[in-house]
Amino acid sequence: MGHTLEEARAAKDKARQLFTSNVGVGITKVDDGYALKVNLRNPLVDKENVPTAIDGVPVQFEVVGEIRKQQP
């Protein structure tokens, strides 16, 4: 069984503290549960020391670049 939304929300707070150079941390639906999605400005330099899960909740990474406000 996958992780609940509540578990993902609790892990999201910890992920925000761990990944300070990210663009954002969100929650995504995977299979029968939830995971964290960390959006990055740049690729991770030290991939070996990056957690694949926080409190058992899986973590996914995606390089999305810089987020900018759209012009009207």
C-alpha cells in the first residue's frame, strides 16, 4: 500500500528544510499512494547523498529551471 496524503504532507515539511536550493516541493500521486516531487533549478551535483525517501515517502526529482512570473 502506498503512502497517505497526510504522510506526504508531513514529509514535505522536512523536504523543504533539506532542499533549500530547490524551486519547490510538492506532492504527487503515484500508483496507490503519494510521493514528494522536488522541482530543481539545476541538476543535483551530489546525487549519492540525496535521499530517495523521507520518512518512507518516496522522493522524485525534476529539473524545471528558474520559475519566473509571466508577463501579461
